[in-house]
Amino acid sequence: MSEPDSKSVQQSSFLRTVQAVLWSFVGLRKGSDYQQDLEKLNPFHIIGVGIGAALLFVLGLIALVNWVVAQPFVL
């Protein structure tokens, strides 16, 4: 059997980190998935992805509010 190359493992780990952070934003996680994340994911990667996701969320809300406020008010 061949070992998976490090690039696919890195990409898989990054996608797993993004998935874990997005599920945590929603607030829905299985206990078993949480335990696997604790064992396999790097805490520094989780912090970085979490900060990036929070920043995108806030910028998205700001863009949405600016778009809604710019619309003419019609009854």
C-alpha cells in the first residue's frame, strides 16, 4: 500500500479545519466528531480559520447593511 502524499493530507486537514469551524459557527456538532477534531486538528489552524471566518461574516453583514440602506424606501 502506498502512503498518501503530504499535499493531499495537508489539503484534507485544511478542509477538515474549515468544516469544523463552520459547523461550530452553526452550533451543530456530534460529540464523536468533536473528539476526532480534538485529536487530529491543529489548534493554531482552528484559531486562524476561525478569525478569518468571523472577519468574512462581519464584512458580509456590513455589506448587507450598506446595500439595504442604499435602497430607496418605497411603501
